[in-house]
Amino acid sequence: MSRALQPFEELVELDAEALRTWCARTLDALGREREDIDAINVYPVADGDTGTNLYLTAEAAHQAVEEVFAASAPDTAETVRAMAHGALLGARGNSGTILSQLLRGMAGVLADGCDGDHLARALAEAATSARRAVAHPVEGTILTVATAAAGACATGGALVDVARNAYEGARTALAATSGQLDVLERAGVVDAGGRGLVTVLGALLQTVTGQTPPDPATAPRRPAPEPHEECATDGGPAYEVIYLLEADDTAVELLRGRLDALGESLVVVGGDGLWNVHVHVDDAGAAVEAGIEAGRPHRIRITHFAADSAAATGRGERAQRAVVAVVPGEGLAGLCAEAGATTVRTRPGEQPAGDELLDAIRRAHAREVVLLPNDTDLRQTAAAAAERARAEGIRVALIPTRAAVQGIAALAVHEPDRRFDEDVVAMTAAAGATRYAELAVAERQSFTSAGVCQAGDVLGLIEGDVAVIGTDLAETARTVLDRMLSAGGELVTLVVADDTPPDLAPDLERHVRRGYLAVDTTTYHAGAGAPPLLIGVE
């Protein structure tokens, strides 16, 4: 049972259970204060969700900590790292992303010790790392409050003194934020992100002392402005784009430059190959494409700041939308066409050129186009075609589908009546949740990631890498399916070509029914010119 619900005396050191309690108290406090924090959210965008974003970020951290406690009896280092990692994965919004970096900065120090001196150094590292993560730090924000908290306890000392000094320093800095930013002064509020950080530090103080901290000394607040007063898109970017990114440090540095040129409020947090990227832009597709070029983005979230207000007032004409999909085989082309997509056929051994993709985007005759390349090797070509189409005034979102089965999954959730950014997010999520495989026949002897293959061998490729080498198509297909379903799944999609043995798909369907009772199977015919078998697992 968490100590969040138990009274206890002042602590001299934060152990694993105390860190767990801090997470629980933080989540509880942000839950109580979420609406109040949302109401004073006027910077950097008056979208009234800072409290909600901080709460969701804290919830992700709390869940990660509870998971490690459910699995074992973690030590302090494991607990603090789980807290930081959970916040990184679940960070929402500008302030939530910065909070995740603050926790990451603290974790690097607290993993080595959790007494007062370590806490003081942890808060200093947190403030420094958060500033580094923000492209253009602004005073009067959560960064200012974090720096003040660290400065107030810089001399270290007993844990209770460090926690109390940090909280009081943060409270004082928060009260001053209303005079540091004009937008805060005009609204008569303090910074919402800073207010949330004071709440987090208050939960820490309560964990250490067992006493409820004094209320923050904040300026009077008023409700956040109505959309017609201070619309998020008036003078600022229209979209917030957030995604997790798997990439190395060099690629991320280049990405920072690209995104900084595209928009504002850029925050890139994380490290060790995993990053959380947050930016406000007018071209959401370009921001996602920049991530694709840097590494592998996933959990992509795109928010249109003015969409809710436009829907509420009846403003904003719904644009005509189309999907352009690259597919192998006539059968898949027909399937996608029936779903309303404009298709581009691939030819055996030959990829479509950028001009073909651009022509398909034009043929779609839509103001908004979702482009599904369905092939890793087409990524750069598709990105270039999308950029050329945008120059002609067409709004294009490129979803980085790497196989036809991912494109089918994306197309299955496509809803043209939805707002464009919501549709793109739903389609991206569906594609990303689909693992893919392909069966091919080796044309020559070669070295693969699964060993040496001979001409005529059947190759089972999972996520683009050779995982199985066999001599029989059906046996190799069953082995590939079993490997994919060992990681779980609810739906298997089989796509067979014209020259595939007709009994292969029924055999695989029976195999799934016998071994995986909760998994459904659906089969499509790709027609001529497609690989013998494509497999998708959702």
C-alpha cells in the first residue's frame, strides 16, 4: 500500500516508498488544482489546458512507479528512474514536457542518493537541464520558478530544510511572474506552468514533513480569455505537435534547428536514444516529417488550437479531403479505391517517382490530402512530393507507413468528416499499432540477419529484417506468424498475391484459430505484381 494515504514523520532521506508517495501526492494535488491552473493558462497559448497536461504527465509518472512496485521491491534508483521515464513517455503540452525534463534532471542525481544535499543538487540539475531543453527560454515561466526553487536551497542541508526552502523560493518566484510577462500582467494572473510546479514541490514538502504546505502566494486570477478575445491562432501557430522520437544525439540537434525554423515553443527533452518533442507550428505535417528524417517518431499527437472554438461558433468551412496510397498489386489498388483512396501502383522492382506521387495528389482534387507511402524506401520521395504539393497550396500530411498492411489499417479508421488533424492522428496511431511482415523468395545466395540463404529459399521478413529462412512457403509463414503473435495481437491481416498457392491463406487462418482463440483473421487479394504474402498484426 502506498504511503500517500498514511501519516508519517519528517524524513531525513527519500527512499523508494517516499518517492512513490511523492508521485501519488503530486497526482492528487494536480487533480484538485487542475481546473484552477487551466483557468489561468494564457501563455504561451491561451488554450486552457496547462493544468490538464501537467496532471496527465504526473499520471504517467505515477503509473510507471506503480508498475515497478507491482513487479518487485524497487530501490530508490529504480523508482526515481521509473518516475522520470514515465513522465517522458506521457508528457503532454509545453509545461508537461518541461516537467518531464525537470524530473529527468532530478533523477540523474537522486539515483545516487536522496538526502538533503542530493535533493539540492537534483533541483539545480533539473532547472539547468530544463532550460537547455527549451529553444528560447522566457522569464516569468515555469523555468523561472524552477531556477528560483533551486537557488533557494543551493546551500543544501537537512532534507526538510531543502524541501521547505525550495518550495518557498518557488512560491515567491511564482508571485512575481505576473510582472515579468505582459500577457500575464494584462490577464492579472501568474504563470500556469509555474503554478503547477509549485504544486509538485508542495507535494514533495508534504511527503517530507507530513504537513500540508501553505497556499502559493499568487496574484488574483480570472478565467482564461474567450476565443474571440485572444484566439490561440491570432499571431501564433495553429497547431501543437508532440511525439516520442527514437534518434541519436546528432540527429536530434539537427532536428532542433529544423523545428525552430518551422515554429515556436520548441521543447525537446530526453536522451539515451529516446526523446519527447514538442513544438507549435502552422505546418503540422512538416514537423512530423522532420521527426521522420531524424529517426522513428511515434505516439504522434497534433492539436489544432482553434478547432474547438471554431466548431463551437460554427466558423470554419470543412475542407475536401482525400487519401493517396501507394500499393502493390491490382487487388489492393481496388480495395483502397473502394475505401475512397487515390492509388499509385508499384511495379516489381521499381518504385514510383516523385512526379507520380505529386500527380496522384493533384488527381485527388482535394484541399487536404493524407499520403500513405506504404514503403520505407519511399519516405524521402514521398516527403519531397508532399513539399511540392504544399507549395501549390494543398495541405498534405505524410503518414510514415512502411508496409501496405499499415496503410490498410490507417485507411480503415479514416473519417473524412473528422477535423483534418484528428483524422491524421487516428490514422497514424492505427498504422503505428500494426506490426508487419512479408514473405519473399531469395533470388541468389546472400548473407542476412538470420544467416546465409540460398537461391529459392523462402525468406520471412519481420519489420523489414529477415527473421526466418525456410524452404516451404506455408511452414515459413506459420513460423513468422507465431513469432509476431508471441508479442500479442487482436487482428491478423493476410494479403496474398495471384501466384500465391490458393490454400495458403485458409491454412494460416486455421492455424490462427487453433492456436490463438482471441485473434481474428482477415484476408485480402493483392492481385498480380505483389509479394507472395504480406502479414499485418494489430
